Amino acid sequence: MRHIGTVRLESNKLILRRFTKDDANAMFKNYAADLEVTKYLSFEPHASVEVSKEVLSEWISKYDNQDFYIWAIELKENGDEPIGGISVVRQDDATKMVEIGYSIGRKWWNKGITSEALSMLITFFFDEVSVNRIEAHHDPRNIHSGMVMAKCSMQYEGTLRESRINNQGKCDSAVYSILASDIVKK
């Protein structure tokens, strides 16, 4: 892979950019503290804006690493306020694989925003980083997350039983993927 780090990406509707320390209040308010948003995620809801500040501080300190990828999801019409985040949660250079995870504020659910952000990353990782495989996992009880993956032409590969832990406890993990060769076939 040719790692280039978290670079700014834009579509007609979205900006994917690096988080800044000034994003803490919006991160906390828009999604990180919401029990419904974090229900099936592996990070606990932020108890205070101070937790959001600590998380952002850690991420910002890693942005100089070329293999570190975490973006704020921003609607162009909203200005510079993050409404969610999308990132590489696991990667394997040997197999040229990245696993993508995402979360978005409830106010922006079912508007195509998350699938647009994921599509942007699929293009970015195949075209710019030269990955071979992009995968994403979700708790099968969170059917909308699987719908996002399917909408982005990711193929369902199966469910790993009791293979992950999220805020609901031990859970199954539905696996979706797309390969570089899948794009060539289209």
C-alpha cells in the first residue's frame, strides 16, 4: 500500500477532513454522546465534552503518521461542523486490506450521507492507497449499517458468531467487502 494519511476529500455534498481540537463540542453534541448512535459501536458514549477533547487530542497527535486515517464527516451546507466520523479501524499491509468503521449523528440518518462518505473512501483507498480489499463489519441487529455497505457495492461474506464486543456486549459480526478486482469488473 502507498499510505498517504488522512487527506481532505470532497464530493458535491460532503467534506471528509481531519478533525481539529475545535470539533469537540460538535462531536459531543452531534453523535459521540448519543446512546442511540453508539448503541452498536465499540466506543462508549462520551460522558462529557472533555472526553471528546481527549479523544480528539489523541487522534490529532497521530495525523503525522502516513498510515493513520480518521476523517470528520462534514456537510458543505452546514459549514465546518462534523456530523460524524469515518475511519480505518484495522489494516493489514501484507494483504493490502483496510477495515472501515463509521458513525453519524441521528439527525442525519437515512439521508445517504454515510453511504456517500463510504463510497468516497472506497474510491480513495483503491485509487490513491492501492489497497486490494476494503471490508466493514456490523452487528446484525444494526441492519441500517449493513444497508450502507450493500449500497456501496460491498458483498456480504457471512457472519462471524460472537466475534466482537460493542456497547450491547458480545455480538455477532456481519462482514462485507469489496475488492479492487470488483471495481475492474464493472
